[in-house]
Amino acid sequence: ALDIATDVIAEERLRKPFTYRETFEVLAGEGIIPESLARDLSNLAGFRNVLVHIYWNLDLKQVYAILQHDLAALRTFSVVMKEHVSESDSADPGGFF
């Protein structure tokens, strides 16, 4: 999700985020994704940082809970971004990427 979000931000020349969490706030601020989805994805970005930088101290129950709840946010993000890219392609026949 982060890679797709940063690609869209770059392609559409949106404000550059300073953190992974802020990446989704930029998309929400532009009306590309809903605010509630941005919050969920920002939380996942924070969890990504824990996985990458503090992996030796993970609470496996917390990991399980996050995977159970937040995978839906990733699915929703993929649907919303697919719609956004399709709309962008329709507006600009030269293509999105």
C-alpha cells in the first residue's frame, strides 16, 4: 500500500509526505481515499515500522489482532486505488503511469 500511495503522490505531484504515516494523510487530504481509511492505513504504517525496526520485541497477540482487523483496510485501499487509477486513465488517455 505504501508503494502504491507514494507512486500516486509522485505521479499526481501532490505534497510530499515526511513519514510513512503521513503518506495516507496526503491521499485523504486530496480526497483520493476516505479519512477513516487513511487513519487505518497510517496505523498499519506505524506497525510496519515496529516490524522492521523492533521485530525482536513483538507481541504476537497484537500481531494477530492487527492482521485480523487491518487486512480489510488493505483490501479497501486496493479497491479505492483501482477506481482512482481507472478514473485518472479516463481523464488522461495517455495513462496513469
